[in-house]
Amino acid sequence: MINVRLKFAKGSEVKYISHLDLMRTFMRVVRRAEIPIAYSGGFNPHPEMSFGAPLSVGVVSLAEYVDIVLAEEIPLEQIVEKLNKYMPIGIKVLGAIRLPEKFKSAMALITHAKYSITASIENTDKEYLKTKLFSFVNQESILAQKKQPKKNFQIKEFDIRPMILEMNLKDCDETGCVFTCLLQSGSKANLKPEILVEAFGKYADVNIVRTIITREDVFVEKDGELVDLLQYRD
């Protein structure tokens, strides 16, 4: 068996498809491209395929990951070429690496994510936002709320400050203001950028009409540094 990690982009054309639909799309494309993927055993065999941190519906991404297991050898460049031939518009495989026999899945590895957020904000200016943002991120705690689907969508209040590594205001013009942020992401701690934007809007007392969110990359923390998953070596 050969283990392979793929990096792919999910563009604006497909930002509203769910994670489940994304998985189904990959399975269908793998079959059409005749990639020799391995299948699990048992009464209900399924393709050996494992995705990284799920992306929220409506969010664009330049760096998604999926780990696949192949039943036979095939050059990595052929995998990328064949998959892209059948991918729908908006999904593009960007690269591939071969993994060792024993490896941690992308889902288990991811610890941080970098986002770009374009926000349409009513009646405010860049200097006001910069001042508010500086005081916002320098608080000892930042309380936010989220719904819990597994608990009948009860509202839970939690402190998001420890999960914010960076948040900056990059630019403002007539189309909106662009923020960049580096957040904890993954199975141990995960802050969705939508929750961060909502918390900042309330703190700054501004009306955020619309947001366009792009996940620019995800990382694994190793020896105090953040490493791209295609560059990571255990």
C-alpha cells in the first residue's frame, strides 16, 4: 500500500458545497480518473481517504488536504494530472507527496490556520478600526458564543483569546476592509473565523454587513515553528 497526501484548493465556485459533498466529489473523481485507490475490508468497503480539518460552508480555501491510500504505485505527477482532468470547476489539486508507511493523518496534524477576511463595514474608517483592533486583541479574555449542534443548538460562551495568535487590519477601501488572522485550528482547539469576526464587530460596535473568508493555509506546529503539511516530516 502507498500513502499519499494531496493539497487542493476549493474556490468560490464550490464554496457552498458541504464537507460531505466534497468527499463524495473526490470519490467520484478518483473513480473516473482510474486512480488505484485501496478499499477498506468488511461488509461495506469504502475508499481509503481521509480529509483534513473540515471547511465551513461559504469559506474559500487555498490549502485543503486529503490523505489517500493506493493499492499500487503511480507517479505523483500523474495523480495530480488525472484528478485535475475530472475535477469540477473550483477544485484544483495543487501538489502531492508520498507518506511513510506509518504517518499521522492531516486531520490529526493540523494545529493552526491562516485566514484572509474581507468585511463590508458600515460607517467607519481604517484608523478607528485599527485602534479598536489593537485594544481587542490585547484583552486578557474575549468571550464569544457558539451554537452546539450536538446539544440541541444550545448557546455556549467561551474564551477565544488563547486561540488568536495574530489578527491584523491589512487595508480598507470602498469594497471593504481586509483582515488577516492566524488562529488555532484542529482537533485540540479550533476557532472559526466567523466567530472571531462577530466578536470583533460587537466589541468595536460596528455593523459588519458581509464577509468573504479565505483559508490561505493550514499548518502543523513542530519545535515552535509552523510547517506546511507538504513540507512536514515526522
